[in-house]
Amino acid sequence: MKSEERSYRRSLKNAALGIAAILPMMLGIVGLVGVFRAFITREMLASLFTGHAVHDTLIGTLAGMIAVGQALVSYVLGGELLGQGVSLYAVAAFILAWVTLGVVQLPLEAEVFGIRFTLLRNLLAFLFTIVTAVASVWSAQWLM
Amino acid sequence: MADVTQKSPRRFRLRGVKFLGGVLALYAALFFWREAQTLTAMRFALEVLEEIVPILFVVVFLAGALHYWLDPKKLARHLGEDAGWHAWLIALGAGILSHGPMYAWYPMIEDLRRHGLRDGYITAFFYARAVKVPLLPMMIYYFGWPFTLFLSLYIVLAAWIQGVIVEMIERRSGRGFWSEDEE
């Protein structure tokens, strides 16, 4: 029993050390998130859209990549963009890229999982974000 | 392919110290350029920190429990080389249910990867996180239920396809696509 307790304590310690090891990198990411949120405003993101569905879908994906914050904020902002006449394709790509892609966390992801895995995962996520956004809008329009 | 059930000894090493230094230098530079906005950035950063600290505790607890309860050989069998469709369900389900920013989960996923968790499942886990169950009512309110339904379904499908693609690439590359940049 005693050795089990020690072993469990050791497991917790190992897990805590795993987090402690990447703490500087994580704090750096948190710092960057703060900078992005303060310096890249909603107005700046909204101004990127032009009204052309194809162009805006790509812009939506890229804007979602650089934007940071709670997913809920992306829904609110997406709702505002829809109200301004931006296409649902672009808004769908924007809210999806917001949660699946993140420029800010790339250094940490590459440090932890390796550059190749990070590049492939993000490339796939980028492509599938566009495909998923377009397919969702098509399907929803077909149903309605 | 190395025996994934064997843990390589890992030396404790702080990672990203230079990166953190760079970010602090960026704050210092921004402070002289836009003082008020930089202070806002610091406040936002503190808010994010407050948000992720409890999640990090959960991650430490979960990772510790996994370390203690799971036999690495069993884990490798369930989420490693010989895992079947149920491993995809676990990866996708865990992604949908996980909470907080993606990077808070990196240490635990890294640890599981060292025990044999395959990269395809990691890819599927990360993409499936786009389904935010508690926020579904909000999404329905803004974009309607047909869009929310299809988006959620397609996210899960896309997560699985991406995982399969990563697996195929890894298998084709033979010795392990990622071996160069791994420790």
C-alpha cells in the first residue's frame, strides 16, 4: 500500500513536471494571446471582408487563424458579420478556424510535437476548415 | 518502429525560456509605443492565465491518474499500433468533451504519445475539439439549427478523415514521418 501511494505520488509529480517544463513556453503563448486580443480588434477583423464569397471564405479562415479568445466571441462576431452582409461561407470558415487553427500556439505545438507533425496537422486543419465550412452551408441550405 | 511501450528516460528541461524572453521584450517595446493598449494586453493575458490554471490542475491530475492506472502496454494496444475503431471513438469523444484552450492539453497528450498514442488519434482529438457542446444553443441562436447540426457532424467527420490521412502518411514513410524532430 505504501509503495502504491509512493508510486501514485510519483505519477502526479511526473505529470506536474511535464507541465512545469513547458511553463515558460505556455506563459509566452498567454502573453501573445494578450497582445493579439488587445491589438487586433473586432473592427480590424471585420474590415477584411469584401462581400465576395470565395475571397471572404479564405479571408475568414485566415482571420480565424490569427484571432484569439473564447469560441463564444467568434459566434457573436460571426453573427455581427452576417448582419453586415458577409456570406455564411466566410462566417462558417471564420468561426471554425477560430477554434481549430491558432497562429499564436504554433511555437508551443511545434516544441511539444515536432515541426513536421505541427505543419501537417495545421495544413490539414486549414484545408478541412474550408471544406467543412462550405459543406455545412450547402447542406443547411439544401435542408431549408 | 521503436517499442512504444518502453518509456525513454526524460530529463527535466525548461522549454521556451528564450521565447518567453522574446515575448517580454515585445511587451517592453509595445509599452513605449502604446502604453494603454499594452496594459490592456497584460490584463487580457492575466485573464487567460486565470482561465487555464484550473484546467492545468485537471490535466496534472488526469495525467497522473493515467500514468498510475494505465499499463503502458495496454494503452499502446488500445490507442497505439493495433488499436481499432474504438480508439477513433475515444479520440473523437475526448476531443468533443475536452475543455479550455488546446495548448493546456499538450503536456498530457505528449505524455500519452510517449506511451504509444498514435499521431492520427492526436490529430482527430485536436480537430474534434471544435465541437463545443455547451455552446451549441448559442450557435443555434446565431446560425440556426440546420447549420449547427451539419457543422457539428462534418467537424467530427473531418477530424476522423484528417486522423486517417496522418496515419496513412506515417505508414507510407515507414520509419516514422516525425522521427527527425523527436527527441
